[in-house]
Amino acid sequence: MTNRRWLTVAGLLLAASGSLPAQRAVPVLRATPQIRIDADDHDLSRIGWILPMPDGAIAVGQAEDHRIRFFDATGRDAGSFGRLGAGPGEFRSVGLAGMIGDTLWVSDGQNYRITYIGPDHKLVRSERLTPAIKANSADEHPLPSGSSAGLIPLGRYPDGTVLTDIRAPTNQPRPAWFPPDALGAVWVRVSTDGLFRKIIAIGPPPRQDCRFSGTAGPFHATGSVPFCDPSMRQVAGDGSRIAFVIGNAVAGSPMTYRVLVIATTGDTLFTRTYDYRPVAIPKRVIDSVIAFVARTVPDEAALFRQMPFPANYPPVLRLFNGVDRTMWVEEPATTPGHHWRVLDAKGEPVGTLIVPGSVELVAATRHLAWGIDTDADGLQSIVQWRIGD
């Protein structure tokens, strides 16, 4: 553990050098289908998130319906909460969600608040969110968080603080508490009225080699190159951990990526390097990206045809924190399905889990996994697997 006030993610990732320890072979884990919550049978709209509850039930975010659905540990419908509106128990938008003990919190960016839902699926209370972060009530240089709508909570804690991330300001003075050398995102804990409490982590600066600027006729655009930057982050549903991934952080390094997990006290839980096998991006995939841009933003299609796409997929496609402090990392593969590397709480590989290509895995423990299964018509059902060795 570290007792430093804050951690620089890029610095920790670049600190590892020299030869890498040999990595033992890990088993392929068995996944046995256990529960299916069918979209038609339960009138499910598009699923924003699935959050396992302490009693084995799940909460499901339904943004299009402005409500939360609940299903018990056997997959039976256990009721719902919410509707469209601005009154108590209503949502204008169903945002991120998490748990504080047995209480579910759900952010609502359009109503600028957090709604708290008890284990009986009834309203506990609502809490107003501030539009900016400041050192104190007289701070002349508050910083916006998340969006102009207000504070975007990534975690909510019993002590009344909220985890959020902010970008380094480029066109306004930095307050005294903001790290002067920060170029990327900074994760901070603040009170719900926006008062700064503590810096948790400082992210790496954006990779300039993954930026593209081009001109086609009268159009000029600057943006990120698809499939290029492998860095990503994900916050646990209970707000207890932030996981970071950066690939090939050291120039000339072997094919590796690094996972860093930080507690929201600011302590490092683990940081480890993993080997991976690069997977080439087929030309048809690049062509489909350009075709999509041509259909949706025709004026920019010529710019995308100039773009220097990378030869390989990034080493990590997705990641999430397991409910039981496991870590789930999806790697690209040449065989069908989604290939997930499962890590224990210390970063030790447990095994590889392969799920069907139609399924987006979104939550898990060492022995249970939940995913969203999308059919050819775009309908989304919920599936649960029992995971064995």
C-alpha cells in the first residue's frame, strides 16, 4: 500500500521495466447457463447496466423506460422503480448506479440528483448534485465535472462523498488543489455540494500518436484513431476500486499490457503486467468503420479514408471490476466468442472464460457471471452462468 496523497497512473505503469516473470498457463473456465431473463417475456427495453445485489438479485437499468427493473436470485420478476418525470422517484435520465450497503443509488444527470432506493424497492431519498467542484464556498475557480449538467458520480460513499473525474482545464485558471502537472483525467472525491476533499489518482495524458488531424475539401477534423489507444478505466459498482489498463506503455517492450487497481482511499491494490498475443484487424472491419461513417456523417468519410488505422486490435477490448474484487479483462482473439481473462483480487490469473459472441458480459463474481444477449432484431435478454474450473 502507499500513503501518498495521490498516484500518477502513468508513472506507476511506466515504472515496471526489465524482464517480465514467466506467466503460468491458466485453465479455460467452464460456463454453464443457469438463468435466462427473456426480453419478450419480461418486456425489456435496451439494458444500460446490470448490478448484482447482496442477496443474489439483480437491478437492471432501463433508460428508455426511465425505470429500474428488479429480478430475484432465481430470475423471477421482483418489481420495478421509477417513471419519467422530475418528482420524487422519477427520472429524466437513468445514469450510472452503485450500492452503499443494501441501498441502490442511481444518478440522474437531467434532474441533477442521486436517487436512493431501499431493498424494498421503495424511495429512500433524493440528493441534489452541484454543477461544479470547488475548494470552498468562496472559490473563484470552480471546475466543471463530467458535463455542463453537473457533477457526474462514479461512486457514492457512506461518508457523504462522491467519486468523479475531471479533465485538466485548458482555458481557465487551475485552482490551488488541482495538480499543476496533470494533462489527463483526475479522479477526486468531493462532497455532493461540490467541495473538494481528496485526489485519488491522476490518469496518463492522451496519447498523441492516437490523434489524427486531416482535411478533405472544405472539411477539417481532429479526433481519435479507432482501435489505437489501449488505455481505459472502470470503477467498481460499489465505488471501492478504480481499474486502469494501458498497453505497451514502454517503448520497445514486448507485447504486454498492464493493469493497475487503486482503492478510492488512494492506495494501490495491485499493479501487474500480462502478456498477450496481438490480433490483426481485418480489412473488412476497417471498411465497415468507414462505411458506417459514410452513412452517418458523410462529410467526414473522406477523412476516415486518410486515417492511419493500427495493424492490430488493442490488447484489451473491455474490462470491469467483479462484485467480489475479481477483475475481468476481455482480450481480442482469433477464435469465436468473447475471451475474458479472470484475475483474482491480487491480480493473479484465475482462468479464461469464453462466452458467445452475441453476449456482452457486464457483471460477475468468481462463480457467477451476468451478460446481455442481443438477438438479430436488437432485443436484449439477460443471461446468467455458473462458472466452474
